[in-house]
Amino acid sequence: MAETADVVVIGLGAVGSATLHRLALSGAKVVGIDRYRPPHAMGSSHGESRITRLAVGEGADYAPLVRRSHEIWRELESETGESLMLQTGGLIMGPSSGAAHHHGKDDFVRRTIRVAQESGVAVELLDAAEIAARYPQFTLEGDEIACFEPTAGMVFPERCVDVQLRLARDHGATLHLDERVMDIHTGTGGVEITTDRRIIQAGRVVLTAGPWLPALAGASLAAVTKVFRQTLHWFAAEGSLFAPGHFPVFIWMHGAHEEDYFYGFPALPGSGAIKVASERYADPVDPDSVDRHVNKAESTQIFDRHVRGRLRGVTQSVIRSAACLYTVTADAGFILDVLPDHPNVITASACSGHGFKHSAAVGERLAAQALGNVERQSISFALDRWERSKV
């Protein structure tokens, strides 16, 4: 006999674990499926840290999500005793010309400031002299401006995923791990999910499978998303210069092109290393065949192109490296919507490199939608927005 559930969540990374947790809290009969054993390093929800910021230059639609996510993580910290988020302050920095382009938006520093003003987030606008006086670790050109947000910081992705899955299980959720979804069939009575181990019949499905989602969701999603391999690098850094409290998380756009940018984090206690990364969107990859090994040449390239001459006290000695996958849309926006002709299948994907900080709130909203408590997410996250823009 087929297993039954009210809702099945497929993919248990950042958004999937949050969705499953919220569904389990509601008392619904819920099942979560993941082809690996999360938290794992095969998708997008790993790498020790993710930047979080309330002033989100990607757009005002995201601001309520990250604010609510902060509230949820603090609630989970109180409930479990785990440390999930560390407030360090954050710098969004670029040339004063305003040419800096990031996540599909130009003039990203000033856009961040506008969103902060619209959303009631306290920030400071700093010029190059003020940045250098506050953070002498940065070697500047002299024409930079920055938005400093005291409430910004870092989230610990593996911990967040683990906590939400543990609590989901404690509240009655069933987890099927190391299990691959082979087929999703929708009908008038609900949805049938076939895995390599079982068949599950459910009222609704929430697809949160990250880079595997385009293949599961079909042509409508595959046509508007691409998957890209990104690399993360930890370089040796001098002592307390980069410790939390002395150094912020940062996003630094140092040129006019989208790849003229990198971001970084304070050195966590005992690590002796600062984590930095950039983004590349040249060659789409297949998540089942992508090379997850980061070679030394890739670390050297990141150091030479972005770190050298910009961060004092950071050496090119590589302590650690990792690869992760971004699922990206043409406008670098999210997709939170039902699939065309499949009203019982909700999809959440294409975090486009800025998703983790919103994930707890996105999961909460997806759970409410799956239970029929809200009709639809923001139209800004709709799957048909590209078609509507042509009208």
C-alpha cells in the first residue's frame, strides 16, 4: 500500500527544512524526502556561514522575509540552545560612481540604502575615509561608499537545517533520507510521488530541491533557471584583526562588471581563517555530474583577482575550500509559486545566490500555502512574470 501524507516536502535544505518544520508544528501529517542526508554539502545549504542583512538591495519584497527569518532563528535558539545567527554588522561597498551591479540590480549600495529607509532599518552611509578609519583591514581605492548595517551578520546554514529537521521530526514529521524522487504525478485527488523505495500519496507537494528542482518541476521551471557552480575559500588571516567584533561581513563591488565583486566573513574563533567568495555565471552545470572538488588554482584565482591588495593581513595560504550550487533566474529573483496546470504542487527555487537569509520565513509562508491558509505568494515571485512582462 502507498504511504499517505497531507503534504510532502521534496528537498530538505534551507527552505525545505524550514517548510517541513512549520508544517509539522501545524499538526499536519507531513513527509520530507531528500536524496542525501541533510545537512549535506551536495547542494546550496552548506559552507559554514551565510550573510544575513535586513537592508536587502535586491528589493523591498525581500525585506519582510529576512526580518521574519531573524525572529524565527532567535526563537529556535531559545528553544534549542543552539547558536544559529551572529550579529557582526555588515558593509555593502562599491564605487561612488554607482556603477556597481549585483544580483540583477545596478547601483546596489544606494538601492540597499533605499530599501533600508523604506523598511525602517537603521544604516549609516560611509565614504572611503570613514570606512578606512573604522576598518583598516580594507585597502581602498579612495572612491568607495558603503552602507553599514549594525544588524547584519552571519547565519550558520548547517546548524539551521539540522535544528529545523530535528524539531520537525520531534513534532511528528516523517523523514525519508538517501532516497531519490523518480516521478511526481498529479491528478484530481492529489499527488502521487514515486521514489526509488516507495510510493506516497499526498494532498499537496512542496518542491524545494534546489539545483535538482528544474528536472523535477519540468519545462516551465527549466526554461527560466540555470544552475551554476560556485566556490568558497578560507584563507589564513592574522589573529584578532578579523575576529567578530573587529570585522564585519561584507559585500564589496570593486568594479563595473558583475563579477568584479567578492564577499566575506569574520574569522570564527579558533579557525585562523577568513572565508571569502565571489560568483561566476559563465557555464551552467548538471548537479549530478558537477565537479565538487575545488583545486588550488581556483583558490589562487580568487585571491589574485579579489583579495590581493584589498584585505590587509590575509595570506594566500588556503585553509579550506568548498563548492556549492546556485539555481539562478535571469532577473536573480526567487520563484515561489504553484506549477502551471498543477495547483497541488508548490515550487520554491532559484534563490539566485541570496536565499538563505530569507529561508525560515519562506518556509513558514510555503507551509501556510500548502495548508490552504494563503492563496499565493507575492506576484514578484511568480513563475509567469517573464511572460507578463512581454504584454
